[in-house]
Amino acid sequence: MSSSNREAIKTTNIGIEIKLDKNIQPIKDITITINYRDSDITGFDESKLVIGRYDESKLEWIILPTTLYADQNKIVTTTRHLSKFAILQFTPSANVSLAKV
């Protein structure tokens, strides 16, 4: 899922960058887990936290399918792309007139 509605995304300061010395990507899903402290997400709605991958070519965050384990302060996703990843607060738009299929 991609999001071009920048107002719907708030970035935290929690993230990682995973890359190889060669320009190759995984052929199977890899699991990415990011842990956080309660103090890391002060001012954010924990129930709306997701992991995003930054797309350098489009200069935007790509929202990834995410599982939040709020009781364990961790968030998990799978991907086949190595890149910059961050915990984001994502609020889907209530306006469906901008939806693209």
C-alpha cells in the first residue's frame, strides 16, 4: 500500500536501514521487527503505528502490512525489499474520493 497523502503519515524517530554492499534484493520474505519504548512514541497514537519503507525514487513512505504487539512494545512486518524502515503513525483517509484502484 502506498500513501501519497502526507497528512495521514507522522514519522517517529524510530527506524533502521538494512542494505547490502551489492544491489540485490531478497527472493523470499524477510521479517523485520522494530522494538520501541513508551517514551519513543509520546504524542503518537500507538494503535495506529505501522512500519513503512522509504521509496527513494518516489520520495515517499510505503506502508507495509504490519502487526503491532503493543503489550510487548514491538511492531513486525515482512518484506522482500531492503531499504530504510521506520515506525510511522498512519491514519487512513476518510475521503474515498481520492482512492485509486
